[in-house]
Amino acid sequence: MTRTKPEAIQQLILSTFFSLRVGTGVIGVVFPIVLVLGGWLHAGIAVQNSLSAYYHAVGPTGLSMRDWFVGGLFALGACLYLYKGLSLRENLALNAAGVFAVSIAVNPMYRPEGTGPKISVHGVSAFLFFLAIAFVAVFCGDETLCEIHDPKIRARYKQAYAFLAILMVASPLSVVVMNWLHKNNRYILMLEVAGIYAFAAFWFTKTRELRFSSADKKALKGELGSDEPPAGHSKAA
């Protein structure tokens, strides 16, 4: 039997790792598009006031986007749960985000929109989902940013993560405020989409950072956190 070379196994592991990361980001990008555009073209559903409203919305022919709404959240939740962070706290935060994503799906908003108590399992799950991802962006970024030895590039990534984390927290908070003010309009939809795209942007940016610093390869070889700078770089103070 031909034995697979260790280098080939490592490359397979890295490819799987990045495929899962990219797939998670793609789900975030595609999810709102599928609901809004697919709802309009496939089911004849007018643009709703929120993404959550697509769970109940039904077109004139009886078609809906409920399966897409639930399926998309389950797929996102599964990816986040199955993905293993580079530290215990990152892994726990991502696991929590995955659970909250599924909770959003299985605890839909009240029907019709705007009815029921102001605080719901659906709304709390959505807020905690974004909060968990924001936690990863702010408090887990340094675990791999230290592998970038150019302080200017490292600072740019850190600023980007902080900015995206603010968006991911501000988006659900703004939605909560607008719901409390009884202003259910399409600004809520825009705020929700902004939060989801901030999540996707963080995911893609983090993937780019990992490739740039080769943190993925170092982690695979047990070299993550090594004091030795990569070839062609000087060690930053």
C-alpha cells in the first residue's frame, strides 16, 4: 500500500479548515440575498420589514421562504459549532454562536410582526449570536495577530476587527430600539443585513489574516506562538 505523505495530509487538513471558514462567510453573504430576492422572484413575496418576517411571509401562490430561512440558520449554526477555534475561549464563543443561530430558527418571531412581548427568545438569541461573534473579533484576534511581525499591518487588522465588532453589536441594539419605538419598517431589514454582512466581513478578513501570517500552518505544526519570525520579517518589539 502507498502511504500518504505527511505534507499531503497537512494540506488536506488546511484545505478543509479554510473551506469551512470560507463556506461560513459565504452563507452569511448569501442568506439575506436568498430571502429577499428569492422571496420576490420565487414566491412573489414583497420585501419584508425584517429578515425574521420571512419565516411567516407567504406569497400569493402559497409559496414561502420559511425552509430557506430555517435551513440557512441551521447551516450557519452547524458551521460555527463544528469549526474549532484556536483557543478554548474562541471555541466556546463560536459554539455558543452556533447554538444561538439555531435558536433563532427554532424560536421564530411572533406572528404578525410586532405582536407579542417586546423581549422574546428569538430576539435575545439574535442579539447573543452577534455578541458572541463580536467577542471573538475583539478578544480572540490577538491570539493570531501576534504572528504578524509588521506592527502597521497588525494594527490595521486590529482596527478592522474592532470596527466590525462595533457594527455587529450596534446592529441588533438598533433593531431592539426601533422595535421598542414601534417603528417596524425596512430600516430594520437594512440594520439586520448590515449586522450579517459585518459578520461575513469579519470571517473573510480573519481568513485573510490567517493566510497572511501562516498561523494556520504554524498551529498545525505546533509552532503557533513561536518567538521566531518568519523568513523575510524582522521581529517586532
